[in-house]
Amino acid sequence: MEKYSPGILQYIPFFYVIWSDDLLSASEVAIVEKALEQDNSLSKEERDTLFKWLKRTNPPSNKEFKNWKHTISKSMVKLVESDTYPLATFSQKVVCRYNDECPFNENLKYIEVNLGIQPNHYNHLFDVEVIHQKTSHYYNAHELDALLKGKHANVIDNFRSFLSRPLFDWNIHRDKDEFRKRVLEQVQFLGENGYGAMAYPKSYGGTEDMEGYAAIFENLMYVDGSLAIKFGVQFGLFGGSIQKLGTKKHHDRYLKKTGEAKLLGCFAMTETGHGSNVRGIKTTATYDSKTDEIIIHTPGDKDNKEYIGNALHAKMATVFAQLIVNGKNEGVHAILVPLRDDEHRLLPRIKVEDNGYKLGLNGVDNGKIWFNQVHVPRENLLNMYGHIKDDGSYHSDIQNPNKRFFTMLGTLVGGRICVARAGLGGAKFALAIAVKHALRRRQFNDNIKIQEDLLLDYPTHQLRLTPLVASAYVYHVTLDRIMEAYCNEDHTDKRKVETQVAGLKSLITWYANDAIQECREACGGKGYLLENRIADLKGDVDIFTTFEGDNTVLLQLAAKGVLSDFRAEFNSAGFSSVLRLLTTQLGERLSAINPVYTNKTDKEHLYNPKFHGHAFNYRTKRLTYTLAMRIRDQIKKGVPSYQAFLKVQTHLLALGKAYSVELAYTLFSDFASTLKDEKNRLLFQKLGTLYALYEIRKDAEWYLEQGYMGRTKSKAIRQRVERLCSELRPHMEVLVDGFGIPEHCITAPIAV
């Protein structure tokens, strides 16, 4: 074994790590060179030797590598992960082992900090005993939770405490009737204690806090998915339809009782035969001037209301139907229709069937409803946007039927935000379980004499979970900001918010399903057991991708919103205007795409928010421009607009996703930059960087095709994603604890 001088010996563990890391970029070399230049304890010969070992064009020989490893392993020094600077401390102890003096060298600390070297970069490299540290306490989970709660801290904290009651204890339910009974009791209890009415006006028992309502809605997922959805149907959809689509007479009569869960209701929009096509539903609401009543009717067997939550427990339904007045179809409107009497018996001419068992959410009583010439008073029309006057004529302040329809649906956008919040809650819960399991479960090691390695110490495990945790932080902040914009009465561009919500609901609920599946697999067979909660989360969250708007349809809606000058019927002149604008916007971004940029791989560039923002914005603008060109070409050929859109559906989906990813990153990045505490600000910015590089990497094929980046840069991004996952490994438990999931909710045996 070659004997090294103390000056060189202290750097050998660092050189062994950085050469084994396969990420010795120019910026990293510069950091080590600076440390060597500042180290006055080195002789000229020692410094020259170390500089020679840094040359990327002439890496150390295999023999030198073996000497380094042999020197380290023969020292018999233990690697203590809980040390403040583990590698620097370890290196100094190695020097102590072979020499009489071993002062701590601050330059080693400089390298460790600035290269972001973590124990899991090297504890598999050294043949020494590692005293493992499950998690670092450098960050504080309570601080992270407080940042996520923001201005809603009091509401959320009180609600989490409220959920500690035995009524909300989680159990395995396999009898849907018993399960539904339990969930109904929970919803009624929440209503009795004021939580159902939170978003309603104060005069009807509420606190006018829609943002707070959305925040607690996510927390309901920690108790049970069925509870969250039934809560949302009762107070958000049914109560929300009365609040947003009705007028004072409806509020006075129904809203307070709805918020208290004394009047149970359902939201009857979707039909078996028409799914997402709300404008094409077949249920009719015909006004009879002779009796001054509206007649609700299901014309065909497949025109029934389908998958209606609360269908078996509800006493009343908000029914969406084609309103026909004096023989004219005035479009889709909402009408309150009683379903049952005080003894809970179905009223005449109404038929309800149970949807039965489902993949998940079996605590929600979904059903089908048919109406056979059911008469209700004219006053039951929710008439915020259109009403039938005393003389029997129809009137609306919104003359255009299309605008009236979208205005009506736009008032219910809050429901889509809440579905995304629920999906995010499910993903957070699964991630907390999977990460905690990975910090307890040990498996494999190449040395049978020492303890097996934690699952989370494996790079593959880090790569499958860490970007998902980072995404959860990004999406939490994003949904908070979107709900704030939705609730802002001064926000004049409501259609823009609708476009944003349509895209984000799709992006986040798909993310939630992918995250939960990854967590299930990451927990192996244990994740398949019902007792560990992930199996139920899979079944419950799966449906979020298709209710409150099918994700594929919503992404197309978002893409059409990006092309804001489009109308149902547009002309080529309108397109020309759009194209001129997009060409101008894209021009300056194209100028940045040059060989130097496409192959730039240094850390400062790849971690720079300006690069992330540029990449996301370029993708959105480019997809917008090429989409507009494709549709214009179709129109020029005489293809009808509807058919033109059919031909570019996959392009629309790509644009909708790109727009949503850019929006999420921008909102999160802006938020992170405002954090006053530097330590937490840098952490949030690192999470944002991981999210950005992970998303860019997922779309690497497109960026490569467009010449936006070369293969060298694509490879560097992949390596940086892996590196960031390793750097965040010591903080993973703190990060999932930062979600603020109450301890009394984390009952999964593998997580405790």
C-alpha cells in the first residue's frame, strides 16, 4: 500500500467520491481547485499532485483508485452519518489514524458543502463500517408545514385536531352499506360543527372562506377518500350549486340546512349516454305555463343521471337539464328537484338505482336516477343566469347561449380545484407511508457482517420517490395560488382561471395516480396490504382523473384556452392575428437556441430558474405556434373547425400539459423566491429545481427533436436529477413530515 503524506491523505476520500460519482463537471472541478488554492497547509508538491488528479482528460489510473480504497478501508475508521460534515470529519479521522496530528481542515468542509456531497454518495463506496443516520434534522418539519399552511394555519390546525375524534378512526370496510352509514355520520358531524358551510356567506352559517374549505378538503383524504368525496358532493357540489347558481330565495330556503347537513342533496349533471358532454345532455326541463311548473323528464333509458354521489341518501337533487320555455330550448340550466319525503321514501315518478361496488370510494352512495314527468315549482329553477318571468317568458342578462352555458359552469370551477387538492392529499399520504417504510426496511449488502442497507439509501429508490415529493410541494403551492385567484372577486379574467384550473386538475390528478402506484411498488408486498392504506388510496384516487371533468377533455379545454382568440366557429382572418402574435413571442426565444446553449451543462446553468422558465415557456409557445399552423392549414383546405380539432387532438394534449407544467413551476418559483428564511428558501428552490429538471427530462425526446438541447445536455440533466435526489436523501423524512399529516392518521404499520 502506497503511503501518502497527511496533506494528500486528507483529500483522498474526497477524490475517491468525486471520481466515482461520474459527474465531475467543470464547475465541480473549479470548487475543488479553489479549496486547494486556499489550503495553506499544503506544500507545492502536494498541491501539484492533487491538481494533477483533477484533470478530466487524464483521470487517475485504476491502480491509483485501488490504492485510495485500500488506504481508506485499512484505516478502520467508522463513517458517522450524523456528523455535521460527515465526509470532512471522516477524512480527518483517516489522517489521525495514520499520523499523530489531525486538525480539522475548513477547506474540506467547503468542498463537501459546495458539491452537495451526502453520505449516500459514498457509503457504498467505502469498505468501512457506516453508522447510519436515518434522517437529518437540519430542516424543521413544523416550519415546512407552516410555510405550506400559510394564512390558513389556524383553520387547518383546528381541523386536524378535530379529526382526532374516534368517529374519524380509519378502519377496513368491505360492506358498502355499513361503510356508507359510517361516512354519512362523519359528514353530518362535520356539518353540525360548521365545516360544511365554510365557503357559504356568514348569514347562512358560513365563514366565506372558500380557500380554507379547499385546504381542509385535502386533509379529509388522510382520514378516508370516501369521506372527502361525500363531503365535497354535499357541501361543495350540491350546496355550491345553490350558492353559485341560485338567488336569495334559494339561499334563504336551503343553504343553511345544506351546510348543516340537515338537507342532504346530490348533484345530478352527468348522464350515462353523454359523459363529459354536458351541453349535450338529454334530460329535459319543460316549463308548463298552465300550472306554472317545470316538468323534469328522462327521455330515454340511457339518458338517466349516472354515478351521482349521495343518490341514496339525498332528499333533493340539483338536476341539470335542457330548459324548454314556450317550445324553445334555452340550453342547460339547473333545477332543484325533491327526491324523497320526510320518511326518506322515493317520491312518485322517480327511480334510483345503486351503482353498486366500485374500484374505490365504496363509502359513497353513487347511483343512477330517472325522472318520469316529475313536476316542480317554477321557483326551483336556479336562476342566477337565466329565469322564467311571471308572464311565462324566459330572460337572461347573458344573451349568447354559449357564453351563458360556460359562465354557469365556470362558477363550479372550485370543485375541480378541490378534486386536485384531494388527489394531492392522497399522493402526499402515500409518499409519507412509502418514505417512512424506506427508512425502516433494510435489504441487501455486500458484507454479511454488517447491517443491511436501508431501502432509501439505494439510488433507484431515491429516484422513484424524491421527485414525487418535490412535485407534491410544487403542486401544493400551485393549488393554493390558483384557489386564491379563483376566490379573488377583483380578478376580472375568469376564463383564464378556468383554463388554468382545467390543465392543473388534469396534471395533478394524473400525478397523484402515478405517485400512489410508485409508492405501492416501492413498498413491495406490504404496500398491497389493506392495513397499510396505499391499496385503498389507489382505488379512491383513480376516479379523480375522470370526474369533475375527464382529464383528456380538460387538457384539450386548457389548450383551447391558450389559443384564446379561438371561437366555436372561427375564420382564417382571426387565425392570422393569432399567428402573428405567436410568431413575435416565439422569435426572441428561438434566438437563444444556439450550439453553445444546447450543450451547456454546468451546474449554475442547469440549476438556474431562468433556464427552467425558458425551457418551459419555449415548449408552450412552440406547441402553440405549431398547433395554430396545423389548424390553419386544415381550415384552408376547407375542413370544418370541429374536424380540424379532431385531427390535432394529441397536439392539444401536449400543449395543455406543457402549459400546466409551466404554470405550476412559475407559481412555485415565485413563491419560493419570497421566503425570508434563507435556509428554507434554498430548500424550496432546490425542490423547484428537481421538479423542473425532472419534467424537462420526461420531455427530453421533444426537446431533442426541436434542437433545444443536445444529447450531452440531456445526459447532464439526467445526472443532475439523480444527484439532487441523493442530496435530498438525508431530509426525506422531514420533507414528508412537512406535509403536516396528523400522527393519528398515519396508522399504516409499515410507517410507524
